[in-house]
Amino acid sequence: MPARPSRGRRTVALIATATVASGGAALNAPAVASAAPNNCAATFSLFIPGTWETSETANPAQPVGMLKPVADALTSQHGRQVEVYTLPYMARAFDNGHTYADSKADALAKAERVLAQIAENCRNTKFTITGYSQGADAAGDLASAIGNGKGPIDPDRVLAVGLLADPGAGTKGSATVGPRTSGEGIADPRPQGMGKLSGRVASICDPGDLYCSIQKGSSPLLGSLGSILSKSPSAATADDTAAGTSQLASALTSDFSSADLPALAKNMATLGHQLTEPNVDITQVASTATSIAKTLAPLTDLLDSGAANPAADSHLAAAPAGTAEHNASDVLTRAGQSDLTAALDTATKLADTATTLAGNNALSLPAASPEVQTLTRAADTLISQVGPVATTPVDALTSATSVLSVLKPTVVVNQVLNVATGVTSLDMPGILNNLTLLPQKVAALDARGAHEVAGQLNNQFTPLVKMAAAVDMRWVSQVLSVIPDPSGTAQIAALVSSILANVDVIRLANLIGQIQEISWTAVEKLLPPPGQLPDPIGAGAVMTGLLPVGLDLASVAANMLSGKAAKTSPELLGRQTNTFATSISAPQAETLDLPKLSNSLTTLSQSHGAEDLMSLVGEGLSAAHFFTSRAHTNYNALVVDNAGRNAIQWLSDWLNLQIGRAA
């Protein structure tokens, strides 16, 4: 016999339930249910876990994740009168070859199917629906559909809907429980509202949780990014760019589901052994080579995507030794030492060749046959190409996979935020103007002017140099360019990122330093200390040293406009040498149209909104606070009422109350 709550606790729950409201709609329950058949529970309680809390093969009778204490409380209170069902679904985000939108769609489809089946088989059974995070996103959509007569069950059969950290928070008809938030869900409120379920939907959100409380007016980048990543392309509105949305979601998706990194070394050894047998089983060779190719494909894609950049790797490397993050850094380092692009090509061709040879039948060939010799040479090449990463310890490869599979979205969000905060500290019009002036000052041998402009650029470049090693500007620019942001902020940031993507920042900083040093020496000769005569001839001789540096500077500026900039390693910052390779020849330098270059740079600096980037500072700061606050996973400590109950306790009591009232 399940324990009953004390009279005092029941009274507190009743008072809290009666007084919580949103937009004037009090939380309530429908009419009392009639008796349920003996083979059906009186209430079917559907729980939809959050991202990575469950899987398609999970046991629905076993509660998991953030909502487990809530499910356990219902079972403890009502026993067999309540059937607790934890939905098994994909519950992923960009790490299994599918996007967040794919996973949410999977949750919706499976939830609709199980509710329809129970409703059909158990005509008197009532329902509760509860979701957390991605699960709340799906549960809220499901509730909206039911409330508007488009769901799998009749709205009168729904007792209560609990949404915890709902990305669709702010939906009309859902009552806010606990602290009031100043924003809405990152996936946007549901336009149809909760319909007939209004008043039966409780939504709890930590004000610091940007998944369910974001002010998109002040956080346009994160808001827009969240909106499009949480929707499938088919759900795009007329104002959205469906193709761009799909492109961005796909760009952030890695598919390690068919990869077996821990078995890479074993499979390589197996392949070598198979090809040294007296009679080589070509079908087995094809199978092993295919497995190797499937393992190399997502890792190669990760390296090629820009996600495995030095900044991301250094962040992973800073994690304690033995952690999944540190192991991921080790894998990336060894992968960088390998020739994975060529290795993937070799493995794929080897697998294709063996498959073609075998056809649809098992085939064995002598080891000395020309066909096997060709396969053996390919295998030997593959071993050398993949060597460093294949020597990674198996346990490191095992734990690293979980980190590598979600590295793309993690890095792109971090880099977008880096741009959002770093770019705002740049005086882009000033930088572009001075980049225009400096070659002119050098060409005119104007020592004082060159020194002054170079000094300004040195100061202006300080934040840019810090970003150079931390952000892949070209990648971020491509991501930003497909964000349908009506405020224009994303387009502004994309513009600036695009400009910076074509600048060899480190080389440019070194050149500016050289110009400043040379021109200062010339100025000292023109304006010597008291008692010394000016030396204009010596100053002129010094200034001639600016000409080759000026050519380099003009080369960098020209490449910035052409989009063909090669990048200098950040490790070379501050090395004042004259070893830079000038891509503009002497004849080309004679015909270089610096005024035209100046006009082009000025046009860029005056592009719409390039001077209005300060609004991104607050966004970057609030996002940084969000990621360090752990607000999204802190609901068991979020106090939501005067009785001191946290979100989990309140949700448990409220659901128990609604079920009890309908009994």
C-alpha cells in the first residue's frame, strides 16, 4: 500500500496548485475519470527524457534521467493505478548522423503512437505527459496538438502536462511555475498555444537557463541559432531559409554510429593477417576494409570541418588526464599526425575493389595472385597512413568517441560566441581605414605618418590577434551567413567574420610591427635629441627598408580582398624577420593600384551595420554565464514556491495531486 502524504503537505500542494497561473489561466484538472477496466491502469503517465538520457532500445518501464524522481514519486503514491512509461527514443543531438530536429521528430512519432494505442485499448484511462529539455520540446508540441484537436488522444483525457526546461517556453496556455523569466524558449513558443489543455500545462524554467529563457532581441545570434537547429527544414516558415537551415544542421552533424574507433588497430591487424593467408578470403577482406573506412569517415570529416581546430584541441587538452575530453585531444593530435584523408580514400578503394572481386559469392584467391598483391599493397599503404591514430590506446579511443561525436556543435557555438564577444571589441572601420592608409604612407616614405598609423593598428589589432588562434573565421562566417536573423546582427557578424577570414592576422601583425620599428628609427634621425643635427639622408636610407615590407603589406591586403590568404601560425607572432614570402612580384608592385585598394577597403568598412556590433557583447556575456552556471541541469535545486520545494518536488506533488483528484 503506497504511503499517503500528510494532511499538511496535501494542503500546501492544493494551495500551490490553485494559485499558480499564467496569463490569468489557473492550473486545473478535467472532470473526474470513471473506473478503469481491470486490465488497464487508471492513469498512463508518459515521461519523455532529455537529450542523451535514453535511447531507442531503452526499457520503458525503467525511469531515467532528470525525471526519474518524478516517475518514482508517482509509482510510490499510486502503485499499479498509474502506469509509468518512459519513452524510448533517439534522444540525441548531432552525434549519430541525425540532427536535434530528427531526434525530436522521433520522440513525437513514438509518443503519438503509444498514446493512441493506450487510448484505443484502455477507453477509461487518463493521461499525464511530462518532458525535460528535448523531451519537454516534444511533450509541449504533443500537448499543443492534443489541445487543438490534432493529437492522438482527446484533450478531455489529459489530466496534466509538466514541462521542465521547455525550449518552447512562453507558449500561450501554459502556466509558469516558480521564478518568472524574462525570455522565451530558444525554439520559440508554439504558435497554436495549448488550446483546450490551457490551464493543465505547467512549465518550469530556471531564469538562467537559455534553453527555456532567452531574450532574442538582445541575444539574436543564439536565439536564431536555437530556432533553426531545433526545427526540421519542413517546419521552416516563409521568412526562414529552409535550405540554409538544413545546411547548417547537417554541417553540425557527425555520424559515429557506424564507427568503431576502439577496434581500429585490431581491424588493421586483422586486414594484414587476412591478406597473408595462403588462400585469401576476399569477402572477409572487403568486410574488414569497409569497417575501417566507416571508422575513418567521421573522424576525417571532423578534421576537415574545422571543428578540430587548435583552440578546441587546447581546451580538450586542458582537461584532467584520463578524462574523455583529454583522451579526445590525444586522438585529435594523433589523427592530425596521420594522413586520414588519404587513408579514407585508400580504405574505400580497397573495400570497393575487394567487393567487386567477390561479387555476390564467397571468393578465395591465392596470396600470390595479382589481385591479392594489389590489395596487399593498398593495405600496406593504409597502415602507414593511419599509423599514429591506430596506436592510440583502446580505452582512450573508447571514451573519446562520446566527445568527438558532439565536437562540431560544441565548437561552432563556442566560436560563434567568441566572435560575438571578440568582434565587438574591434574597431573595424578604424582597422580597415588604417590598413588603407598604411601602404600609402609607406609608398610615400612618410616616416612620421607610417609610424603613427602603424601604432594605431598595433592597438587595434590586439583583440584580433587573440581571436586568430581561437576562431576559424571562415567556418564561423559560413555558419552565420545561413542564420535567418531579422535583426541583421547575424549578417553583420558574418560580414565581419568573412572579412577577417581573408586576413592573415599573424602575418599582418608582424608586418605592422616591422613598419612601426623601421619608421620610428627614421623619425629619430629626422628629429634627433638636442645637440644632434637631423639626418634626412640617413632617414631616407632607413625608409627604403620599408619598401619590401610595404610590398608584403600590400600582398596581405590584396589577398584579404581576393579571399586567397594563407595563414601564418600564431606561434610566429612577434618574430620581426624579413622572411615573409611576397606574393606580389616587383612588376606587379609597380602597377598596384593603392587608391583602388583603398576604395575597396573603405567600401567594406562602411558596409551596413559594421559599426553597430556592440549589441553582441551582452549576448556573449550572458551565454558565457549560462554555460558556467549549469542552470539547465540544476532543477533539483531550483526553489519554485514558498514552501521551499524544488522543481522536481513540486512537479511530483502536482502530478500526484491531479491523478489523485481524478481517481
